[in-house]
Amino acid sequence: MEITDAIILGIVQGLTEFLPVSSSGHLELGKAILGDNSVPKESLLFTVVLHFATALSTIVVFRNDVLEILKGALKFKWNSDLKFISKIAISMIPAAVVGIFFEKELEELFGSNILLVGCMLLVTAVLLFLADKAKDTKKAVSFSNAFVIGLAQAVAILPGISRSGATISTSVLLGNDKTKAARFSFLMVVPLIFGKIGKDIFSGDLTYESSNFTALSIGFIAAFVSGLFACTWMIALVRKSKLTVFAIYCAIVGIIAVIWTLVY
């Protein structure tokens, strides 16, 4: 992979991770446009590295929240912080199960499958449109909600289904406050990504050619830096703006992707 391509894809990942527009779908579209012919496993490796970078940027931006939650949990009392961590743990179960038992099948989906990405972006658009019609509430995410949101996150492993869009939409449709839904959505993925990275490292799945190290490193830095910017600016936009705007965007990109596949 060329250095320029790595920078572009890193920036795409950083900017789209925090908006409900599917960062994985945009990465696959970007690879197709740039002519990346990586085999599915190599493609997935680069995608995981970029997601790892944005997970770190999430921690930096939410560092005060993370510290408060950890401090509360270390009191070893059944307080709000320990309950929040428990809900995060519950939300991880569906995606973890899918990742463990269907890993090889998932890898095959990350290889510039533009038709799949286009169709899944249309699904994301529908979810966002429905969520935008939900009434505003002050309700916090419950334990049962956490599991259902986790199911949405598991489905969002598919390229083109926005993870944040699916989880935030599901949470809002369950009657939760949009701001609390967004906070839960962005924090719930962090331990899952770290778990995935750890599993791949110990299993040897993240092996790579030394010639790819520079591109991976630069892509990581680009995703981290752009993720910091996006997380401080765009998260506020997600919470305040109408989800219909993102629904329209996903629908347009999805239609273009489907037409691209049929024409080319």
C-alpha cells in the first residue's frame, strides 16, 4: 500500500468513526477507489489498525469520563460507575461471540465488496431515519438495553452498517436519551477493539510484511490525529443535529455504491 493511500484511508477512518456513516464501509469504498488489491486478511489487518487508532483517540477525548468511571469502580461498591462498566461488559457479549465463531467468514467480507457496502449503507440510512422520529427522553441505558444495543453492534461488524449509527439508533428507539446513547455508543466499543487486538496479537493473526510497517504506522497516526479532531468536533454535531441528515448521506453514498457495482 502506498504512503499516500495510507494517509487518506487513515483520515477517512478518523473522520467517519464518530459519525453514523460507517467508517468500515467508507474504508472499503476508499480502497476500491484507490485500487487497493489487498487480499481480505490484509485488508482486515489495516482496518483493525485504524480502528485501534480511533479507539485511542476516544480514550483521550473521554479521559475524564474514563477516569471517573474507573475511580468509582475501584470503590468496589454497586454504584453508578460499576453499573456502567457492567452494562459495557454485557454489550460486548454479542459482538464477541460473532467475532470468535464467525471470524473467517467476516474476513471474506472485507475485500472491496462494494455491493454489500452499498446495501448496508441503505440499511443504516433506514435506521437513522427511524431513530430521528423517536421522542426525546432523559432515560439512561438499562441492562436489558445494553444487551440489545450489543446485538446492534454485532450486526454492525458488516461493512456498511455504521456501528455508531446502529447502536445510537437502537438505543434511541429503545427510548433512551440521545446524549447518553451517544456516550454509551462511543465508549462501549473501546474494550472490544482492545480485546480484538490482544486476541490477534497472541494468535499471530496480525503478522505482516516489514515493507507494510511504514504504511500501517502512518495510517495509524493519520487516524489517531484526525480522530482526535473528529471526536471533539463531530460528536457534538451528532448529538445536536438531526439524524436524518446522516440518513440522507448514507442513502446517497449507498445508491452510488450499488450503481458503481452494476456499471463497473
